[in-house]
Amino acid sequence: MRTHQCGELRAEHIGQTVSLAGWVARRREHGEHLAFIDLRDHTGIVQCVVDGAADLRSEFVVRITGVVRPRPEGTVNDQLATGEVEVGDCRVEVLATAEPKATLFLGMCGGLHRSLEVGDFVLPTAAIRDEGASQHFMPPQVPALPTFKVQKFVSQIIVERGLDYRTGVIHTTDTRFWEFNEGFKQRLYDERALGIDMETATLFSVGFASKVPIGALLLVSDLPLKRGGIKTRDSAGSVFRRFTDLHIEIGIEAMSEIAERGEHIRHYRW
């Protein structure tokens, strides 16, 4: 099956032919004919250089056989234990695939608009990429957008249940304690973002990069721009008790509709 674990390859293995097995953690195009694959197993990650025509997506399970070689000058990755080497001249065998029809993120957000109340539902139309994770998957100029058809199914289920929802832009940030940063809050007012969270932009970007249709249904959990509206442990517990069941039910029903109706959600291929 394999001769080595992904995380154990080092400079002393240069020149050896190895067989590895694991999950595709990330794919990056390299020119017209090659692609870099970060192959992951329980021991770590190693970079493999494969034919760009190979249809390898995130979380595919593959076996890769190739020759260990030093990375080109200037491309050594000191953040990886295997960062001095890569596997080239690769032969790839796909062992299992992960091709979901769609995914749906059920998350919480802070409501920023004065009309929002705790318990309101938000269907994001876009997300502002003010976090550090999405840059590893898409260039900074690419917007973080959901797949329209997924959002359409979710909105339909909400309306059929006689409920209401809001649409707008979500500001995704990894800034801690921004509630006490007046400059940051002024930016939120200037952007006219509807809500704020820490995940949506990242997930939209990863879905786009991985060619996986993705949507999001967010629940307003707190109102951080209002006096007394910042989330606490007690208020978070109250939100979970009051709204979580409904939130999950809507998500399951929406995804079931996509599966049962069998509508094809297409992605462009490059």
C-alpha cells in the first residue's frame, strides 16, 4: 500500500522512490501542466508535484508513488517538518472520492444592523475576508460568495415554515475583542455589514477553491453594537436552548430537498 508515512520524509530520503497514501489537504495550480498537492496523513503533510490534468480535490483519498527530491531554491517551507523535500514524477491512484452535492454551514453571527434581534436568521449574500485562513486557498481579490442555489433552497424552507430571514454581507474576522476597538467598529458602520462572525468567509472561499457548492444559514446570537448586547456565557446558553433545534431542522430539511430533487449544482472548471 505504502512505503512511508507523509510526515516522515526528510532530506535523507532524496532519490528514493516512495509510495504514500492519504488525503488531499490542498491543491495549488503550478503553470499550465502541473499542480502541487499537499498530501496529509496522521503523521503530517508532504508536497507532491502531479500532472495538472489529474482531477484531485480536497479530501480525495489517494496513493501517490514518486521520487523524493529537494525543493527548488527559495521554496523550502520551514513551517513543515517535510519542508525541505517534495515528491515528483508522481503516479497517482484515486482510492476514494468526496463529491458532495452541496454543503451548508449552520453558524452563529453577531447582529450589526439595528433592526436585528437575537434569534433572527441571516442568509449571507457575501462575506468580507478579514481573517487569515482564506488567503491560503484563494487570492485576496477573489470575493467570498455562497452558491446561489443552496441559498435558494434554504430560503424556500424558511418561507414555507412561515418564518422570516434577512440577507446581507457578513464581516468575517479573526480579531479578538473587537467590541472594545472604536476604530474597528467604525469600519463596520462604514461597510454596512449585516452581521459579524469568524467562519463564513473562510468556508465560502474553501468551497469555491474545492469546487464544492456551499451555503450558510446564520443565527443571530448577540447584538454586540448595542448596549448590553455583547455575548456572555449565560446569553449564549439561552440562545442554544431556544433556537438550536429549529436552526438544525431547517438545515437538514434544506439539504434533504437538494438531495431529493436532484438538481445539479454546477461549478465552472478551469
